[in-house]
Amino acid sequence: MVVIQTAYKLALAFDEVTESPHYDVAVRAFKVKGKVFATLNEKEKRMTVRLSILDQDVFCTFDNTVI
């Protein structure tokens, strides 16, 4: 499992990333060109990442408990 600080740094490592509060102030949104690709909830120790249908299928095939 990845620690919150590492997930945060990874999200900010992409080009043109901006960070802002999501709907809840406790949740951070990471965006590229105004589109959210990940959210980070530090309180719940959870990061949500947007995946394409193909990527979702790959992860589910590998381990159907990850999605």
C-alpha cells in the first residue's frame, strides 16, 4: 500500500497538474486542463483515480477486488 504523502507527490508529478479542494474541503482534486484525474481523501486514507474502460478491465482481470 502507498502512503498518503507518496500518492500526493505522484499526483503532482504529472505535467500541468493543478490541485484544489474537491466538493468537500477535506478532499483534494488533481486536475489536468480542468479535468479531474484523481482525488485524495487524507482523512479516509483513500485516493481515487479515473481510469479508462480498458484500464479498468485490465485491473479487474488481474484482481477483481481492486475496483
